[in-house]
Amino acid sequence: MRGTTSRQVTMLGVIDPEQLIPANHPIRRIKPLAEAALVELEPTFERMYAEIGRPSIPPEHLLKSCLLMALYSIRSERQFCERLRYDLLFKWFLDLNVEDEPFDHSSFAKNRKRLLDHRVSRQFFEAVVAQARRRHLLSSQHFTVDGTLLESWASMKSLRPRQGDGPGTHPGGGGKNADVDFRGQRRANETHYSTTDPEARMARKGLGKETRLCFTGHVLMENRHGLVVDVELTPATGTSEREAAMTMLQRRVGRGRRCTLGADKGYDAREFVDRCREMGVAPHIAMRESWWANGHLARLQGTPGYQVSQRKRKRVEEIFGWAKTVGGGRKLRYLGVERNRLWVELTAAAFNLVRMSNLVAVST
């Protein structure tokens, strides 16, 4: 019998989002891991807020919201708050009632400085890594390092000379997207800067590639399960990859601890190799043709461990691919190093949570 479209509007109903989320949904495995990390941040949250005054948006909601934006490829905070109004899964993940009104998108901007001042994103990332270590998912001896260009929110049209006005830099035409003619003018980071994001730098992936305003994202990956153990974001300079790699190694490995480090040819520099050896790190780095005689790398190249590191290091591209496609990092949505570093750390934590939930599901 054909059903009818006319129906009585429900006057009163009791809906529990817990009952609406499928029992085998992957988000159910991610939520307890995220909440366990948030519990470790309770002392920091207590220091962030005064004991009296008007209650604010809980920081747990802000951090969980950032995770959802990365997991579900939400392109903006405004779009997330709009979706939070009707998406019951999002409300369930944030522990909100069905009838609760979503917070305004400006809550992210108003609370971002507080999160930056207390390094909350770094502490949350560290708490996630600590969970993986307690579950024996991390390798303590074998690592991989790599970097990638992340396009800034600024446009190339925002470039202006650092000293006075240069030829052809004055915008022409009307409207918001005015024409800018740089014909016959050489642009470089030493002579030009972006008025939209002064911390962004001009960079390109290689010869023949287009130049864009970028930052550089860096990842230190352990080789057992491909989890991120450290992450960094810096301006896109020619030496930022090696400098960030050394910073992450000093934070994670320390001096005198024997381990291996896989990397591509961009890290084949005499100073970097020598510093790795001083720290007790075996540099399993892909060698360049022969721009300097690196006898140490040549000796390592024939060892089985070197071959394993070179195979394992390619898994770091999965992290960059996930961050740029699923995590929405193909073009950054914030300005400046600090705010984009907050996004990078939370996105790396989201990647680890997804990876850990899958590993836990397989082991149980």
C-alpha cells in the first residue's frame, strides 16, 4: 500500500544522538582517544581561564571542532558552525544536546590567541603521541624526516617592493581583484614582501614550476606504523628543511641515543650529516649525484638498514597527502607562522588519531 505524505508534527520527542551513530562508525574509535588526550590538558585549561566571570566556550569544544574540520574536510570555521546546527554526529562528538545552539564562528578567532599563548595545540599533539607510545605503536630507533610546501592564503598580487615603489607594481583597474603587472621586474624575497602575509615567502617545487607564496611544513615520522612524532612549520627558506629536521631530532631523540634517520636528497648536506653523526644518528639519506664526496653516506648505502630506511621514508608522503586533501591544507586558511602552526599541529594530531584507531581496531 502506498504511504501518505501527510503526517502529524511531533510535539514532543526524546532523541539521543548516541543511538543514531552506527555502532561500527570509525568516529566511535577516534572519540575516546581524543578525550583521553584532552584529560591530560586539564591543568592547562584551568590556568587559561579566570575563576569568575561569564562562562566561555569550553576549550574542549574548540579542539574537538578543529579535529572534525580536519576529519571531514570542512573548509572554514564559518561552514563548520553552520553544519553544527543540523549535523547530529558533530553534536554527539562535542557532547552537545540536540537542542543546543551552535556557537558562533567568531569564537575561534576570539580564543585563538589564548590557545597560542598556552601552546595548547602542541600539548594536545604531545598527548596523542604519548598515547601511541603507551600502546607500543612507536619505534624509538628508526625515523624519517621530510618537508613540503604549503601554499599561503596570500596572493602573488599582494607583493610589494620592500624599498619604495617599483615599476609596474601599482594595481590597475577597478573591483576587488585588480590587475597587477610585474612585467620586466624581478621579484625575490630579499626585495619584495606580501602585504597580506609578510611572513610568507616565494618558493617553488622545482625548475619549471610556478612560484607561489608558501610556508614549509615539516614532519618527523617513526618507521614502524607511520605515525607523526613531531611536526613543525617555518617560512619557506632554502635551508628550512634541514634546520627544522635538526630541531625536531633534538626534541625527540636527544644527544647520544642511537637511531636512524631516512631522508631524501634535499638533506644531503655536509653540515647536516656531520651534526647527525655528532648526535649518534645514522643518516640514511639519499645521496646526490656527486656534488661533494660523502664517504660516510657511501658506506651506509650498502647496508641493509639503509635500504629499509629508503623504502620506509616514502610513507611520509601519505601524511602530506592526507593533510593536503582530507585535512584541507592544500591552501592554508590562516595568516602568519603561529596560527598556521596551530593548524599543522592539530591536523597532525587528527592524522595520528585516525591511524591509531585503525591500528587498535586491527589488534583487537
